[in-house]
Amino acid sequence: MTVESSSPSPAEPADDYLERRTLRRGSAGWLLLTGLGVAYVVSGDYSGWNFGLAEGGFGGLGIAMALMGVMYACMVFSLAELSSVLPTAGGGYGFARRALGPWGGFLTGTAILIEYILAPAAISIFIGDYVESLGLFGLTSGWPVYLACFVIFIGIHLWGVGEALRFSFVVTGIAVAALLVFAVGAFMDFDASKLNDIPVEADAFGANSWLPMGLLGIWAAFPFGMWFFLGVEGVPLAAEETKDPARTLPRAIRWSMAILVVLALLTFFASAGARGANALQDAGNPLVEALQPDGEATALSRVVNYAGLAGLVASFFSLIYAGSRQLFALSRAGYLPRFLSLTSSRKAPYLGLLVPGAIGFGLAAATGDGARMLNVAVFGATISYALMSLSHIVLRRREPGLERPYRTPGGVLTSSVALVLACAALVATFLVDVTAALIALAVYVVAIAYFGMYSRKHLVARAPEEEFAALAAAEAELARE
């Protein structure tokens, strides 16, 4: 690999290169970041997870959720340490760049981008479905609603990161409060006998009333168990806009995960116990379905329905933020075209917001298939999880003396558990939707070809993530001497 020097030339960055690519510092404290972590995920509590009931039944999805919860918890503790060591906007890409070199950084960053570009596109379709089902403004789900989502919420991001995070925090608070109200109402009709009412497949290995699809159903339900936590790993992407990131990021990541675990347990047990697993396995709006056993809307179901829209907006909004910061970091370092990392007078990466937004809108309008796009996003996510966990292991082994303001409980054992479960989840995506996995793989191959043939020869040495890696290489060279 050749990394560009700091002297300007027509092919190299000018002296003001980083000045034109600067984010607003100190815009967020730990509370706003905790809200951001929950916002990434909260829409998954309102819909999507229940399709795992059709793959593994209540017991299969419950075990899958528990295992994926362990994976995310282990990974979150690992990311907390890594974010305290390398607090840059690159997040997972920056961690992997330090541990696994340019190829590892690019592969991780690209996988994260697949997740954060596809997921908002899918959620915009779900927002359209909610708008239509609620009869809002007489609109039907279609491209005008998708376009409005991208235009309005990208506009808020362009206004400024502080304003954007505060908006996200308020909307997320509404969605979380409604989940708690839902749980109280649903538990009033809780009946344990409804949890395992899905018919048993007699020829499935290990099948019983709790595992109606057998033991394989647990594995097939992994991607849906992830929906209760998918996206929380994006918190470190706010590092360069955070007050005291070495302390703030680990605290926010841990609190986000703790809140999401509580919400996942409440949502899963309350909804299935109130309505029955069989009735929810194909529901587009499982929480509302759980509150309407007779099909008649109630005051509580209407509240939850509107709150579900708020949850979708929160996740859509925050995932746009995460995707723009990952694209910004990769572009600033030269892994992707550099013009994508330019920032506005308000220190917002405007092309990093507009270009993924245009791609996301185009995919949503062209396909209208939110479920498949989410499955593609999950494929990208699982690759990034495996590589980020591996990065923690490598840095612990190779750089034991590196200053770590926060240390992962359990050390490499914790990140090893996350690595194994992430690999298992990656394989599980092929069990659920082979087409989606192959689409993601094809995008990945194209990106790898671009990096291999061009961008790896044009990296920007002054980018923070590259400087961290260069410093590590220099220290290693000195140690050998």
C-alpha cells in the first residue's frame, strides 16, 4: 500500500484538506448518545422481530434473542474499550484499520455502510405503511412518502448535529414511553398457554411445543433475534462530535444496551402472552395486533400505533446519521471518493447525507421491498460484527500496553464470544433469505474490487484513523530496534 504524503500536489490533498472536513466538536454528552443508541434500534421492537416466530416458534426465537443479546452485549463491551482508545468518526472502520490493516478497515467500513444505507431505505417503506394504515393526510404508501422522509429528516441533519440529536432524543423518548405503556396493558391479558400455540412440525428434528420448527429453527431465528438490538453498535460513530469521548462513549454504549435488553424482554413476552405467538408470526404490526384480540381498535392500540410511527422515525433518523458519519470517515481517509467527506459551514457532511439518501430513496421507490432490504442490511451487519470483535482480540494481543481508559470485562474471552456468535448469525442469513445474502455479497465484491484496484493506493495519511495506524507502526518499529 502507498499512503500519500502531506505535501500537496494535483493528486494529493491540499493543506486545507482536513479543515474542509471537520465535524462540530462537543455537540453531544452521554445522555444524548444513549438516546442515539436506543434510537438506532427502537423500531425493531415495534415490528420485524415477530417474523422469527415463523422460523423458530416462541422458544426458538426466545433462545435466538438471548444468544443475540449475548453477542451484542459482548460486542458492546468490546466496542466500549475500542472507542475509548480510538475516538474517531470512523467507528468500527477505525478500530479494524488499527488492528487489521487497510484491508480490514475497508471490509469493516463497507459492511457497516451496507447496513446503514439499506436499513433507512427499508424503514422509509415501513413508515409509508404506517402512514397509510393510520389514514394520515389521506396518503398511501409510495414514493411521495419515502421522498418526504428523506427530504425532511436529511434537512434536519443538515441544520446541525446538535439539533439533530435533540430531535432524535425527543422522538425516541416518545417511542420508549409507549413501549412501557404497551407492556403494562398487554401483561393485563397475559396467558402463558398462548406462548407455545404454534403447531408443531412433526418431522423437524427436536421439535416440541416450545420449538415447533425443531432445533434448526433456533438458528434460523438468529436474524430476527438481532432486530431487538440491531444498530446499537453505531454509537462510536459520534466520537468526533462528543464531549470527552474516552469517558462518554463507553458509558453511553453500556446504558443503551441495558435499556434495549429491558425493552426486548418486555416487548417479547408481553405481546406473545397477550395475543399468542401463532397470531403474531405474520403480523405487520405485532404490538397493535396483541392489543386487539377481537380485531377492534382500542384507545391503547391507537396510542401504540402512533408511537410505532414515532419509533420508525427515530430509527430512520438516527441510521441516516450513522451512515453519513461512516461514509464521511471512509471518504476523508481516501477509501471512497474524497469529495464525499466535504462538510458545510454548519459542519455537516452534506454529501455524506445526500448521496446515501438518494441511493436509499431510489431503492425504496424502485423495489418497495422493505423486508428484503433489511435482510441485506443484516448480512452487512454480521460481517462488521465479526471483524470488530476480531479487532478487539488482535489489539489486546498485539498492543497490550496501549492506554485503555476503559477495559472490557472478561477481555478477549468476551470479544471471542461475540466473534463466534456473529459468524453463526452470518451463516443464518442464508437460511432466511438466500437472495438477500447474495445481493449483499455482490455489492461487497464490487466494493472490494474498487478498493483493490484504486483507492488502497490513494489513502490520506493525515486522516485520524490513518494517523493512529501509522503511529502504531512507528512504535512497533522502534520496539524492534
